[in-house]
Amino acid sequence: MENFEFSKNLKVYKNFDEAASNILKIMAKFIDVNTLFIAKNDKNTNEIVKVLNKEDVLLEEGETTPFNDTFCKLSVDHGQKILVISDITQSDLTKSLEVTKNLGTGCFIGIPIYSGDGENYGTLCGLDTKNIQFNHSHIDLFETMASLLSYVLDLDNANKQIQQLSAPFVPLTKGVAILPIIGLIREETAENIILLALSKSQQLSLEYLIIDLSGISKINNLVSSYLLKIVDLLGLIGVKPILTGMSPEIALKAMKSNIDFQNIAIEANLERALKNIGFSLEKIAGN
């Protein structure tokens, strides 16, 4: 039986921006157009979020233009089908636009990028100062990559929502809040939780932050180390962390990470943590 060896260095993209950059690089190998770019629009402003210029610098990342003055608006108005203009000086759609006057001559190809709810995110486009006759292969490439970008955009949005749900920050009273950490925690999620804990603690001028770990479904050694380092960072900004719900699995992995627990307040549950700082839970009559 023939054996196949797979690369262990498979590229993993953390977000939409990373995937978008690579998609432009792939497209550049199959289509001879000077500039490939992805633009985001809010119906008022068109922003170049990713761009690949082969020779002449026609666009730069971060560049913004009024949406109505762009080729991208024409692409969005054209609907889900690709818009191909081989000569921007001859087309009724483009010949009077300021961007055409600035380029002098050239071509444009563009297709909208949609999110899963049907909302337009922006456009995937090609631009050149030469007149290019785009063929069916070019059109198929743009259509395929626009669909892929739509899929990646939805995954990125879903991942951001999951990260927010993984650590809902709950203020209790002045100076006290709870940070329950929930679900499967990966390295990127752990980094976001640390940033959330620090930023919210400063914003709310916290004295105590109760970090509840009982909702974690799975965790590895690296992530365990990340999360438990929150206590050190909180101490630097004057916030006292209290850990609750620490499972035996998390405790064992934390020990392997050589984390010093001597100065960390640890309680079995939320009730005991609140009691530790002078609060008590009382049952309301009739409930």
C-alpha cells in the first residue's frame, strides 16, 4: 500500500484578515492583474482592508473613499453577479467617475462579499491601468474566492460570538464582579479572556474579581497556564482575584505549570467566594 506523508506545518488562520491576505496571494498566481483588493463598506465609506499590488501601487491598505465615488459601489449595485469592465474609459458606468480620471485608463473586475444573513460586507476586486480581457477562468476564480470569503467571514463572526459567550463579565456591585469561564477554551480564547479581565477590571475600578472555572469543559496545559496567569496580571493593577470551581484536572495541570498558589485566593464555589469578601446569599421568601 502506498504511503502518503502530510505536512505538519498546515497554515491555520486566526481570523478573517489572515485568510483574506492569503486568498489574494493565491489569486495573484492565477490572474495577471496589477492590484487585487478586498474592500469593506458601510454604504457611506469604502475602506481598503486588504490589498496586493504587483508592480504599481494603485491602492493602499487603510485607504478610505466615499462609497458613491468607487467602482466597488458599482459592483454592489450589480448584485451577486460579477461585474467586469475591460475598459473603464469606455463604459457608461465608469467613464465619468473621478477614480477613472485619476487612473487614466484600465480595467476593473469585482464581486460583492456577503455575510450569512445576506448583508453586504464589501467587495473582492481586481484593478489595473491596462485593459485586460477577463476570461471564464478569471470569473470562476473571483466567484469561488468571494464565496470562500463569505464563509470565512461567517466563521470569524461566529468565533467572536463564542469567545464573548465563553467569558461573560458580570458586575455584582461596586468594586466586585464575576468572570465565569465556560466551554472549550483554546489559546486564542484564553488570550482574549485575559484582555477582557484586565480592561473591564480597570474600567469598573474593581477591588475583587471572582473567576469561576467550573464551566470549563476541556483545557490543555498551555491554556491552563494562560488562565491562571490572570491572577498575577490582576495583582499588578491592584485587583484581588478569587478562583472558584477549580476541578482536579485544572489543579493538576496548573501544578505542572509551576504556578505559585500561595498568594492566590481559592474557594470551592461562588457562595464561599462572596462570603470571603463580606457578602452572603440569602433565599428570597416564596422562592
